[in-house]
Amino acid sequence: MSEPIRNKKLDTMSTAPTPQNTPANAAPISSRAQEPGVSTIDEEELDRVAALSTLSKDPRILAAIQGRLNHLVGQPSGYVEKLPLVVRRRLAGLKAVQKEHSKLEAEFQEEVLALEKKYFAKFTPLYQKRAKVVNGEVEPTEDEITTGEEQLKEGGIGEPSEEADQATDVKGIPEFWLSAMKSNISLADLITDRDEQALKNLTDVRMEYLDRPGFRLIFEFQENEFFTNKTITKSYFYQEENGYGGDFIYDHAEGDKIDWKAGKDLTVQVESKKQRNKTTKQTRIVKRTVPTESFFNFFSPPEAPSDDDERDPDDDIEDRLELDYQLGEDIKEKLIPRAIDWFTGEALRYEQFEDLDEDEFDDFDEEEEDDLSDDRDDDEESDDGEEGGKPKQEAAECKQS
């Protein structure tokens, strides 16, 4: 299986590349706008508007309308079909040119993939050396230590404190991968206190490219009390055919089954409920197993619904698919290449810069500041009166909540 190409174009999108968000061409929009006229609204029309308003609040009706609109997205507008034949012939010629462009884009993506694989082969010995140091199999050389100390200082890590443990019998770097993962905000949100006891046994996290477009994440564990797996993997697959622009399009993910030891499954918890017999009045304790939050749910990825499945309007499957894909990308592109920087926390500084989106901030000028100042003055005047105390109290309660 081949590897997931790092989709540079899709990085600018707000969602992960999934089969569900295929772009559609917008139909031409006429610029001949007219000023709308306001006609007399009679009582019958008001009743019709009120009925439509009520129907629009029904989630089932909204889902049906949305489904209908989804089918219309990307449909021809009829504009091209009405063009003169001579213009139509020129358009056909341009489509042929575009086809050649698409072939080159696909070749480009294939070469990028080949280049990634070439350098991944060069990275692999470094990852292997890192794993041996982390697990106490080898010690770094003096030159590596000297160079690394300089890097630590540049990264804001100070000299060892006086309270630093002077023990010399510590093997490797304890809890290296657990600490690195907890520094990554996306991964830290998945790790529970119960998970930490199992993740302390994590000895290495690595990846490999598949024979088809895609990649596999490999988590290696030492023997532990929770499961018998030595490795737990998760594979991300891309579609066989390239998408628009030659990009690889994410298709689905598959995870290994975890062989939990008896009573050690971290993805479930046991709930106890007391029941009383209506006749004998005797009570009993009923226990049942229910799913619970856990990092190890990561290995049971969500499945995209088929086109024939009825969609629940409250189902957040699209969000879960996007999150699952992004977590895999974060592990592949961020955690594995720079695990030491996540362990020390240095990577967080660069993460903040990368996540900063200028579109989320509006320009703020002095006129707006004056308007806000006037609003604050009005609020202060209203607080002087007896009625002004109520809004003030409500605001305080809102803030606490």
C-alpha cells in the first residue's frame, strides 16, 4: 500500500479530505439585480408564512431539504448548453488542455510521494536510534550530547536544577511517548487517567507506507497488564484514483483489534444499578458494561455511511471522520518526526504559530473603540438607577456560568 501524500492544497481547507466533501462548481450568477418591491401582504399570506416557519423548525423536514440540496450541488445550470456552437467547440478544446494539465498534476503528486518515501528511508535509521536510546538499549555519543545540550538551551531548557535526581540506574527515558503525546493538545484530549497506566508501556511509535496510497501507524508496547498485543496498528487508506488536481483523497481507516486481558478493557466501564423486586421487595445489584472515553478508541475508527443509508440529522459522523483523519495526520507529520520536541514542550511554541488563523480576527480601529467606550458609558449610567442593578447582577451570573 502506498503512503498518504501530504496534501498541500488540502492543508488550506477547513476540513479533512473525505469523499463526502467533493467540491462542486458554482453556477454563473447574473449581475442584473433589481430593487425588490414590497407588495401588500394579506391575512392568508401571513398564515402561509407562519405555517412555513413552523415546518422549518422540524429537523426531519430540514434534513430532507438538505438532502435535496445536496443532490443539486454541482448540477449543470444550462448555461453552457445554450452557448453558440463555435464557442462550445472552443470550450471542448480547453477541456482537452485541462485534461493534459490534470495528468501532469497526477504525475507531480506521484513524484512527491516517491520523494517522501526516499527521505523516509533516510529518516528511518534516526528513528531506530531514537527508539534504542528511549528504551535504554544504547547511550548517545558525547558529540550528540554536546550538540543536544546546545539545542536544549536554544529551546529554552535551562541547566539541571539542584533537585534533579542524581540516580544512575534509570533505564532509558521513562514515559517518553506518554509525555510527548500529552504535550500534543489533540492527542492529550483523548488520554484519560486510566489510559496513562497502559501508555506508560509504550516503547515506540512509528509509521510505514502502504503498497497502495496510504500509511500505517504502529504503536509498540512492552509486556503489560492490560492487553497481550505487542503492537497495535492503524492504517489510513486513500482512494485508488486521484482527485481533482491530482491529489490523493482520503477514503477510510482500519485499526487492529486489541486483545484485552480479563477485566482490563479501558474502552468500557462497568456500571452497577440496584433493582428491587416488586413482589418480594428483595434488591439485587445489576452490572452492565458500557462504552467509555479512552485513547484506545482511536483504533476503532468511525465508518463513513453509504449513499443508501438514512442520515440522522443529529449524527456528527462527518466531524468524527474529520477528527479521526486529522489525528492520524498529526501523529504521522508532527509526533513521530519531532517526538523529542513534544517531550520537552518546545513544539508547542511552533504549534501556536501554525494554528493562528488571521481570518478569525477582525480589524479594530479607533472609531470602533470610541463606539465601545460610548456603550460602556451608557451602561454605567444605567447602573446608577434601581433598574440598572438587575442587568448588572444577571451579567455577573452569566459570567460565572
